[in-house]
Amino acid sequence: MTITEFLDPERWLSPTGGPLYVQLRKRIEAGVADGILPPDTPLPPERDIAALTELSRVTVRKAIAELADKGMVVQRQGSGSYIAPGRPRVEQSLSRLTSFSEDMARRGLSSVSQWLERGMFMPSPDEVVALGLGADDQVARLARLRLADGRPMAVERASLPPDILPNPLAVTQSLYEVLGQAGLRPVRAIQKISAVNLAEADAALLGLPAGAAGLKIERISYLPEGRVAEFTRSLYRGDAYDFVAELRIPEQPT
């Protein structure tokens, strides 16, 4: 079936089918699910879709924007809109304290980091509180874009006390590997996960439109003796990650 035939409004548009942009969005979603629109398929320009469907460009733009927010369509500046690459979502356990590098290696994916910031800085009020720093202390800060098999997956910003990570430049790949070599690898952590709409700068790093769905994770990690070792704030693509936790019912007393 050609894209012209697929978008022919007589095949799917209904006066009782709800808002027009929703019907168009569902039509494209169905085309993806049925394999009619394979991964990386370019969509016609908005004006052409409007002409083919007899809908307004405003309606078409709204449908495409919703598909982009859901991660089903990728909008490439100067090139147009494409069906998103057919890459599997990554499941990450919430019951294991591992690094990004370890997670990706366990899945057979190659991980790469692009450094955004690395060094010693004056701490922010949040870092002072989370890490228990003194008024004159500095903070070791690592900020990087994490990629798996070339795909941007997360923006990770880690902060550590200077005596735990005295040389941030020593971290080239895995932070936890460096900490482990010094006998300072965290053994437990508390994480808070929330849904967010990505700000323009972070969305651009992740290759997504501003306002796209993301997951924000704040994590405080602890050494065996209970001292805070790491304060991390990460933003994950909402279309790439599923976080999984195992829950158990406590045994009932006999």
C-alpha cells in the first residue's frame, strides 16, 4: 500500500470518530503497528499530508506533535518527520545498584559518554544538603550524555564529596569502577522517580523535541557505614526505558 492510499481519508476518517487530529494520530499508529510504516520511514511534509487527508495543517501538526511526544515519530530539523527507529526499550531493575556502563554491557550494548562537565566546583545548596558538605568544601561534579549503541539515552549529573572523588578526571568510563578501585563503591541507594516534560536544552541532547516525555531520577547512594557517597540527578528518555521492581508480600506470622 502506498502512503497516498494509506492516508486516503475514505479508508479511515469518520465524522463520529472523535477529534480529527486524534483520528490521524491513530491512523499513523496503526500503520506502524501493522508494518505499513516501517522504522525510519519518512512521512510526507505537513502540507502534503494535509492535502492527502483533506485536513488542515494545524490538525496535521498537532497529530505529528503527539506522535513525537510518544516517541513514535522523530522530527529532524531540515529533514522532516520519520517513523522512529525500531529499537527495543531498555528494562532497568530498581532492585540493583549498578552503573549505566554495567547495565548496557549486561544487555550487549556498547556505552559511550559525552562529557558535559567534569571537575571541582563550589557546591549548590542542594549538593551541600545532600552530601553533608561544609561551607568551604568543594564538590566533584560529573555531567555527561550517556549513549547506547550510538543512541542518546540519558543525561546524568553526579555530585560527590571531594575526598571520595578527589580527581574527577580519573573517571573516563564507569564512575563505580573508579570508586570500587578506591574501596568507596556505594552499596545501597534511595531513588525518587518522577515524570517530566524535557526542557529544551536537555531534549536537544537526547534528540527529542522540547516538552517530550522523560523520567527524572534523583538518587542518593551510601557507603557500607552509612555515609552519603553520591548525589545523582538523571534524565532518561521516556520512550527508551522501563523501570522494573520486584515486590514481595511480607510473610504472615504463624
